[in-house]
Amino acid sequence: MAEQTQTQETQTQETQATAQAERSAPAEPKAERFKAEMPQIPGVIAGGPSKKGPSVNPAIPLGIGIAAVVLVALLGARLISHPKPVEQAVVAAPPQIEVPAPAVDPNSLLPHATETAPQIATVSEMSKPWTSKSFFFVNHLTGENVPAMLIRLPQGSPNSPEGYWAYEVNAPFGNCRLEYITDLTHLTNDYDFHNARHPMVGNPCSRSVFDPTKMSEIPGNFWVRGTLAQGSDVRPPLGIELKIQNKNILALRME
């Protein structure tokens, strides 16, 4: 009986302690009190998957897209209404064709003896015997430029007209031009003239040869220079009258 009495006392004390503890502990919600605990599974996060954030209103992206389209349309209309100025194409200059300068007429460099300016040479440039110089004698009546030749003779003073011979290059008859020949071989080969000892004047058309050192008489009792040494020409070349003045050689008149 004593043990039974002691056991009952013990149970009574435990019941009182439990009731006192329940009264001192905070009250749990009924739902939580009777909620079963989730079992712990390896690899699974307790509490379940995370909750999704708040959902986005689908009208917002649609409005942004419409605004972007309107903005692009406005920019396009602005560009069309204000077109970029067209740059003028630069026209390249046409290629320049280099035209060579016309050749200088050698005849223009020769002296032209006129009535007011008859000088054709100087004594110094004609000092050596058989020196020659081409020039033009301007006919005082017709104004024609007549080709002529001046020769320094081996005899006579350089300060005297007798030391020179000037003549027209055109043959007195026909269309041939006389030539002053200093190459004696040319006289031999082309004129078949073998007696030359000095330069001569020749007519290439008739093969006539004239000697500048000699004078001969022509009809009318005129003495002219350039005796016919070979050939059939009627007379020597037409002579031009000369004058020496202040060391200048002047061509005055023609036969």
C-alpha cells in the first residue's frame, strides 16, 4: 500500500508540473499545434520552392513597343521632309593636249635688206675668204623677198665692196635655185667639173658652173661677176650692188 500510495503521489506531482509548464509557455496556434512536421529529405530545401515575384502587367511592354514604333516613324518623317542636300559632282577638267610650239621658220632668222634697213652683215663676220651668208633682198618695187647670197672673195679689201659678191639665188631663167658649192668633190661628181681650184656657183638643173673670181661682159656692154665656166646658161647670176658703211655691209639695189 505504501508503494501504491507513493506512486500516486509521484504521478500527481508530474501532472501538476506539466500543467504549470503549459500555463507558463506561450500559447501556440491551434493550426500550428496540430501541423505535422515535414520529413527531412537529403537534397531538398526545406520549406518548398521559393515564391515567385510579383507578376508584370503585360500592357507595359506593349505600350513601350508602340512608343518606340511611333518615335521611329517620327524620325523617318523628319528625314524625308528635310532631305540631305545633294553634293554637286566635281567635274574633272578635260585633259590638256600639249600642242608643240610651231617650228621656227629658218628664213625668218635671216637678214632682210629693205630700202630703209639695208644691212645684211658686218665686215668682221665676213673676214675669212670664201665665207658666205644667206639673206633676203626685198624688191623695192614689188616688195618680194628675193633669196640672195653674200660671198667674201679672196681678193679685194674687206672694207671695199670689191671684196664681196652678192647675187640672187634664183637662176635668171627657169625655176632652178643656184647653189654655192664649197665641196670640190661635189663639183666633180655631180657637175662633172674637174678644173675647180676654189668654191664655185652651180645651176643643178643645167649643170652650169660660174666662177666668182672672174667677170665677163654681157650684151649692153655691162660687166658682171660670175663668169660662166661650164654649161649653157645665157648669163651669170643677177648681181646685187653693195656698200660698206661703218663696218656694215649694205645691200642697195639689184640688177
